[in-house]
Amino acid sequence: MKTLSEIIGAVKDGERPDYEDLRYAVCALDALMFFDLRAIMKMAKGEKEGKKKKLMYSAEWQYKETFNRRKAAMGKPPKEWLGPNHDPNSDDVQERRKFSKKIYDTAINSQKTG
């Protein structure tokens, strides 16, 4: 399997990478987006609560963390970087997703009716 960087580069170059490579690349990029969003949300919450100076994770720290996380992800095949706990082909992962979706749907439906 190609590294995430190779897969992205191939797509940008007009190539058509293997379907499995693309599936895992989408999952890896989604995970990277999630990490970034969580970091920004924590910083925004800290600022809103007036804890900006007391934040354990500064913007500079987050930048370095994000850079290192992306560097690690881009240098490995997405399946390897994701690991077995996030492999979409795993029955355990699919069971957790089903359970999570039920919780999400219940929360959304209770907001609509409540």
C-alpha cells in the first residue's frame, strides 16, 4: 500500500489510485480533520471562558502537534497509520460505529422533539 502522501500526490497528478488505498486515505484524512477540529474547539472554549493565558495547549503547541501528526500520517500507508482500532474492514470497528450512530440519532431526535 502507498503512503498517504503518495496517494494524495497520485490523485493530484491525475492518476487513479487503487480503491482500497483511497478508502483508507479518506479515513486517515477524516481522522486528521477530527484532531484539528478538537484542538480548535478546546482553544476557543478556553478563550470564551477567559482561560486563554492558562491554556495548557497554546496555538504554537497545537501548530507543532498538528505538523508532527500530519508528518507521521503522510509518511505511512493510511491503513497502518489508522491501526486496527480504526480499520473500516474490522467487524469490531463497524459494531462501534453502529452503536455510535444509534447514540447520535437518539440525541438528534431528542433535540427535535424536546
